[in-house]
Amino acid sequence: MFQSFFPRPKLFFASALLWSVLAVAFWYLFAKDFGARIGLPPGPGEAHPVIGLRYFVTPDFIWFYIYYTIATAIFAAAWMILAPHPYQRWSIAGSALIIFVDYYSVQVSVAINNWRGPFYDAIQKALSGSNSGPKAVNATDLYTLLLTFAAIAMMAVFVFVLTRFFISHYVFRWRTAMNDYYMSRWPEVRLIEGASQRVQEDTMRFANIVEGLGLSMIDSVMTLFAFLPILAALSANVTALPLIGEVPEPLVVAAVFWSLFGTVLLAAVGIRLPALEFMNQRMEAAYRKELVYGEDDASRAEPMTAQELFAQVRRSYFRLYAHFVYFNMFRSLYSQADNVFGTVILVPTIAAGKITFGIFQQILGAFGNVSGSFQYLVYSWSTIVELQSIYKRLKAFEAAFEGKALDSIESADQG
């Protein structure tokens, strides 16, 4: 799955993680302020953010683009020289490009959140009856702010379309690498249970799920880096949390607590689902295999045999459905509570009249992005279960033709 696309996967991912940590640490400790020495000083920060498309071309952003390009080029060059790989341009340079574009997409969300403040403050002023004097809000001001939003939104659409196009090609290259690797060993694997399904269907499903799940994970990490400082800055406007009272960085504390609560809750509730999904795929593979044999051999796939195999498939699905009942119940309850949690924690601050409508909207936007990032496992758990099942099947497939020991679940009772 991985060695077909990435050079020396374990070492590659370990080095990528280490290099990322070092690059981020060096940025915040030294490089971030170095931009001012070359004429690219930091922007005004979260307190007075730049509104509109100018946000993406501030000097500090340009300096970050340069820094990211240099750090990526060093890492990619080292691996391409020390461990050449047929798919290195896609697996190394392509991965770096996806991370950067996803970071850029998250910054689009930040730009929209920055826009919310002045726009909703203008609406509040226009509707409150205090819209008079030299700083009065008129229709032209509101239209101008709406056009600013339209420009940011068009940027978001442009980035999204190009990103999805590139990632689709990236993931298909990964599937191609897996397919080529397995087919190069076809004489050894053709007699393994479900070989055709694992080479064709499982690699396709693995690639498709990785496309969505992997991008969501990267997006969650990038969102945390982008919105945590914003949420920390907005915490200065919050007087206290319900039931708890005053705490340092109240919005950050609330977001972390709520997200970890949901993640632990659903992980505990759905702990049995990966094994059940895996066994379900085994039943399907056994049934399909018998039907395939029956196409060429009249003595195979007879009605009684096929009926017995399908009965196993049915029992497996019904058991899986039963376990998803309580999992979906807890997930739905948490999702509904999540819709109002951000407002609930702001009730004391709203009642005290400490924030404007614009800041209220900015807080909800930033809080939603941060808590949503922490809740990556909450909203992706079903997909993760499916990916774990496919991973186990492909891992067992590789173990079979590489002479490795099978996982215990591969020899588990299928009934």
C-alpha cells in the first residue's frame, strides 16, 4: 500500500514529521521575524486584521510562501537524491503541494472570518437606531462589504476546484502504484482468497477514502494552526464560562474540552465497528469468490451453497446494522448539541453586553473551526472504520504473498 508509492515509508513518514516539527519551530522562533529584515514585516495581527483579498498578499504572507518553498525543496531534494523512487514527484512534491494548498484554503476561511466583524457590526449599527452622524452606515457601505465577500468567495471556489482536480490525479497515481506492485506479483497472489477483488476493488476504495479522509485530516491540522491564535485573541472579549466562571483563554479551553469529550465518547461507543466491518468484507469476498467460480464451473455456486454463503452475508450485515444503531444515536445527539454549544458558552458574555454582533459572529466562526478540527475523529469515524477494514484486507493480502504471519482476525470464525 505505501512502499509502492512512497520511498521507504516508515523512514519517510518519520522524517517528514520530524522535519515539519523542526520547520514550524524554526519559523516561530527565528524565521518569522526575519522577514522584516528583507522588507517583509509582519502584518497587524489578529487585533486589526486585513480585510479582503489583500490579506493573502501582505508582506508576512509572501515571506511565509518563500520559507515554505525553501523548506519543502530541501526535504524533497534530500529524499529524491538519497532514495530515488518511480513515484517520487507525486508522493513527495505532490504531498507538499497538497499541504500548502490546503493551508491556503484554510486562510480563505480566516479571511472570511475577518470579514464577519465589520460586516455584522455595520448591520447591528444600521438596525439599532444609532445609524446617524458622520460614521453612519449606508447601503453603499454594505454593498462594498458584500462585494469584498464575493471576491473572497470566488478565490475559495477557484482554489477548491484546482485542489480537487490535482488531488484526484494524486490519488489515482497512488492507486496505479499499488496496482502495478500487486500485478508484478500476480503469479504468487492469484490463488489467494479474493485476489481479484483486493487488487481491483480494495485498491480503488482505499485510494478514494484516502483522498477524502487524508485531505480532511490535513485541513483539520491546518485549521488549528490558523484559528487557535484567533480564538485566543477573541477570548479577551469573553467574561466567563457558564458553571465554570473565569478561566484563562476561555474559548480555547471550551473548544478543546468539548471536542475531546466528543472524540472519546464516539471512539468508545464505536470501538467494535472496525472488526465487524472487516468481517463483513470477508463474507462478501467469500460469496463473490464462489459466484466467480460458478461462472466457469457448473459444479460451483450451486443454489444451496450460494444460499448458505449469502445467509452469512446477511447475518454479518444485520449484526453491523445493530451496532450502528447506538453509534449513530450518540453521534447524532452530540452533533445536535454541537450546533448550540458555542452560543451556550457565550450566554454570560452576551447578557453582560460585552461584545458586539460582529465579534459574536467572529467568535462563533473561529470556535466552530477550532472545535470542528478537534472533532475530526467524531465526524470521520464511520469512514475511518471502513478504511481500517480495507487496510486490514490489503495488509493480510500482502502478508500472504510476502510470507508474513497473518493477523489473528484473518483466521477468525466467519460465521
